[in-house]
Amino acid sequence: MLCCTRYTLQLLHPHPSIHGGATTCSCSCPSPSPSSSGNQHQRFHPPAAMSSATSRSTLPLADAPDHDEDGASDDALLALLRAHDTDAAYRLFSSEPSLLPSSPTTASRLLAQLSFSSKGPDAFSRAARLLQSLRARGALGLLDANSLSLAAAAAARSRDARLAHSLLIYMLRQGLLPDRRAYTAAVARLTPPTKALRLFDAVLRHLRRAPPELVSPSCLPDAAAFNSALSACADAGDCRRFCQLFDAMREWSAAPDALTYNVVIKMCARAGRRDLVARVLERMLSSGIAPCATTFHSLVAAFVGFGDIPTAERIVQAMREERRDICLLLRAVALERDGVTDVERDASLLDDIFAGAKPEEQGTDEAPLLPKPYPPNARVYTTLMKGYMNAGRVDDVVAVLRAMRREAVTAPASRPDHVTYTTVISALVAAGATARARAVLDEMAAARVPANRVTYNVLLKGYCQQLQMGEARELLEEMVTVAGIQPGVVTYNTLMDGCVLADDSAGALAFFNEMRSRGIAPSTVSYTTLMKAFAVSGQPKVAHKVFEEMERDPRVTVDRAAWNMLVEAYCRLGQVETAKQVVERMKERGVQPDVATYGSLAKGIAAARKPGEALVLWNEVKERCLEEADEELLGALADVCVRAAFFKKALEIVACMEEKGIAPNKTRYRKMYIEMHSRMFTSKHASQARQDRRRERKRAAEAFKFWLGLPNSYYGSEWRVEPLLEDDDPS
């Protein structure tokens, strides 16, 4: 079991120990077994001037359960735990959750054994229920560091990184140091990466503050812990923090290993340091570290990410030829970047990792050889295939698959796996070749490589994008009955989206109901997609009913996309006033409109022929999101203003478009002006005020004609309407 270590950062309010003994550990760890006598509980004792009770940090006596009242049940539970009958102990706890457990030893041991026996993503639910029960009773203080560390590690393994993070932060606040396996697992799985880095920094900070003699070796970070944190830095693109942690490894006696340098490759690639990526392998060998298969996968992935497919091909070909002089190849790649100075300041910090290890000029210092050949495996080939796919080289993707199948006869590591086949199917789907993608799926089955849900989802998406909904339904049936794979929420979201493209709102609703009948909880995307189906088919009231059901579903969050979809549903039919009411409700809920919201309103205003609303909307856009305004929003507003002869505002909007690099459709506006406004200002009988307004509008119209390139008073030419030639028709 993991070690429990408590230390005190500040004076705590004194209160009696639960057991009343002056020497009893306040976190009350279970008695160590003979095999774990080396991990006995250690406690930081305050100076003699402080009361012995001052250093305890247990719950107040009023919050602690009465052991005498629940003693019989607690003893029965502890007896089952000592007999390692964890299932029976949990059943006893479940039968009387309000009474059990009542002592620190029993609570800690029950949580530890439930956490240790957790297998699979749902197995941790029993330990989570115990934690919820203890928290509701205010009895989390009964748990020791050993059980909390095990629970945090189990929560992270069960994909509940948020709970793992909460447990670890609670431990640190209580003066308990978590085992490194616990915080390593949490850091590796926490998102966003900045949150993972804050947790790792907090652990290091508490370790530095704790008295060295009381810090167990099992709490100190090792290479695996640093690798998790370094990977988070790479994901966040934080070069500065990456270099700091890499240097800190020496402070904690955590020597870099092959995985560390694999993460270095990842960081250099993330920072765009193509020259440094080429030097990592040589740096590893000079440090006496043998690379692993993942090292070469990382190298190929890095150059694929740079879009440098030729270098990725050269590395893979050298591996196929079982060459050991790959460092020489990479030196040539590094030399191609010599003298390049367009490196960001933070990215230049990565040079410190290679300080003192830069190779001499080529020819005066031999490149080190690999300790053995490293033939490419399925991951390396699949990564190269993804590079081809990104470059649109579909035939090369298929060619690599054929080569892998041939090489698998003598090199089993190159045998295509489900990821490889899924990549090929994705490439063919992206190219619109759904028939070929279906053939690859059949080939996959013939090769006895089982497809998974992701593989089927990719092909389903291809059918939906091609509006082949009949084939999509057949594939869904095959997925369930033949392959034995149950569809998930992504599967049904994909099918519903296909119904949206096919303007089949009834089909989308049928898939939504089928998903719920299978016990699959709808996601936020599910509700939004169903709303979109009804919005596209002109049924805003039905879309509103879906929205209201979404609000009642506690499993999902009503996000801005859902609000925008509701706004769009009303705007499609020109019901601008109702859409504006939705926007006001949206603001009241703390969700601010964005470009998509205003874009829908602009299209609704155009459909409703309400140019005055367009002017109000344009002023609000200028105040709130002018920087983010896109072509769709600005174009819709400009159309309304041109149609309504608001030429001054139209010029203001098109000028904004040109500043953003968006080319306004002058041909469209020229045709619109000729058809709608060519005979303006012909009446000579009007009041003086109206004539003044007319002169102002005429000046704006002449300026707009000047922008369009039409004859206008700016040129001193005479304006005359000519028939629109067929060659000028933009259609």
C-alpha cells in the first residue's frame, strides 16, 4: 500500500484526537502489514514550545462519528476488509451507508481496497460513492494519505481526472503528500494541460516545504512524473516551463529516459523547431540512452506535422533498409536550417537542452550509430499515411497499406492494425470515395482485424456527407448485428447530421428517439443537431421545444451553440422579434452573443426586409465583436443596406470588409444598384427639408457608385442607365 506522510505548514486550531491518545496519528492510517513495515506512518512534530495537540489536523470532535454507537457495524466491516472480502464489505456499507464506516482505520482501509480493486472505467464508482458519503457527513478527515492516493490514482485510471485532481488538492491542503503514482496519473490525464501543470507545480512546492526527513521516497517525482508534466508543457506549447522542468529533473535525481526525449521531440515540433527535432536522436545516443520504437514514431510524426513528407519518407525508408546511420540523415536535415533566425524568443529557449551537445561540422565528427536496426512498425507506417492523407495523396495511403500487408509476412510488427485501416478509410472518405472505403472495411474483416466503433463512425460520416442515408442505415445494422458493436452518441449524432443535410427532420427525430431507447444519453451536440434539423425545415417552434427539453436535461449544458441554433431557427423565417427575445433571454442567462448570433440576426433582418433593424444591429456589432466579424455577417448587413439605399452605411461596412481582407461582391452590388436604384431622385416636387435629405443621400449614392466603378458625378460624367448585358450577369 502507499505511504502516508503528513506535515504541517501552519499552526492549526487544537482539538482532541478521535481516539483521545496523545500519540495517535491524526490521519489514523491502518496498521502496516509485516510485509510493509518499511512504509510506517511518519508525522512532523512541532517544536517543544507548541502543544502536542496543536499539530493535529483531524475533524473537530463534533464532526466525528460516535464509535461506540456504531462500533458493532464498524467491527464487522473491518473484519471483512481484513479477510480481503472487499465485495462483502461494500455490500455491508451499501446496506447502511449512514452508519458506515465510523473509524479512521475502517474508512481508510475500505477506500483503499475499493480503489485498489477498481478495474475498468466504471469500477471506480464504488469508491466514488464512499467518498461522496464521507463528504456528505463531513468525515473526509477520517481518510489517510495512503487511501486518498490510491483513490486519486484509481480515479485517474477510470477517466475521472477531475475527481483525481480534487482529491490531490484536498490532500495538499490537509498537509498530506500524495504518492507519485497518484499525481503522475492525474497530470497525464488532466485537461487542459495548464491545469495539469498547476497541479504538478503545487506538488513540487509542497515537497520542497516539507521537512526532508519526513518525505517518503515514494512521494518524490521520478522520470515518469516529469514526463507527464513535460508532455503537458508540449501540449500547451509552453517552451519556457518545459525547459524549467527539464532542468529540474536533476534537482530531483530523475534522470531523463527514452520517453523524456520522445517528449522533447514533441515539444520541438510544437514550437516549430525543425532543426532541433533532427538533433534529438543524436542527443539521446550521446547521453547513453537507447531509443525505442516510439522515438522513431515521434520523429516521423514531427516531420509529418511540419508538412515535410520527403524527410518523413526518408526516415521510414532508412528504417526499412535497417540502416543504423539515421543520425547522419538527420544531420543533413538539421544543416538545412542553419542560419535561420525566424525563431520566436520562447522557442529559442529549447536550445539550452542541446547546449554542449551540438555536433561538430559534418566530416570532422562522425554521427553515432544506432545500437541496432529499428524496422518500422504499424504506428510509424500509419503516421506516414496520415501525412499523405493531409496532403491529399490518397493513392499513396492505399499503397502504404498494400506494402504493410506484404511486409507483415516477414515482419509481424508492420501488420496493419485497426488504426491503420481506419486511417485509410478516413482518407478515402475525405476524398469522397465511399465505395472504396467500404471495400477497405471488407478487406479489414477478411484480414481478421476487428473494426471498432470509430471505424464504423468514419464510414457512416462518409455516407452521410454523400447523402447516402440508405447505405448508412444498412451499415448501422451491420455494425450492431454482424460486428456486435453497439453504437454510441457520436454514431447517432453523425446520422442525425446526415438527416440535416438531407433535409429530413423526421429521420433526425427517429434517430434521436432510437438513441434514447438504447439507453444512450444525448449530448449537447445531439440536442443542437436535432434543433438544426427542425430549423432547416422551417419549424422553429419544434426546435424551441427541443431546446426546452435540453434545458430540463441535467446531463447536458445549454451552450452558446444551442442558443444560436434557436436564434437561427426563427431568423430563417424572418421572425426577427422572436429571435431578439431569445437573444435577450440568452444575455440574462450570462451567455453573450457572438458573431454567429449576429450573423443569424442579419440574415433574419434581410428575410424580413427590415433595414432599420440592420442599422441598429450594425451599431451593436461595432461595439461588441467587430474584430471577430466574418464575411457572412458583414455581407448580410451590406446586402440589407444596399437594398434599402443606405449607401453611407453600406460603404462603411464594405470598407470594414476590405480592411479585413474580405473581397465584397461588387458584381452583385452593381447589378442590385442598377435594378433597384437607377431611377432615384427623379422627382422635382418636394419640400426643402426633403430636398436636403435627398442631396445627402445622393452624395452617398454617388460615392457608392464611385466604389462600384459606375459612372458618377465624381468623374464629372453623365449617369445613364444602359441595359444589363448578358456577359455582365454574375449568375
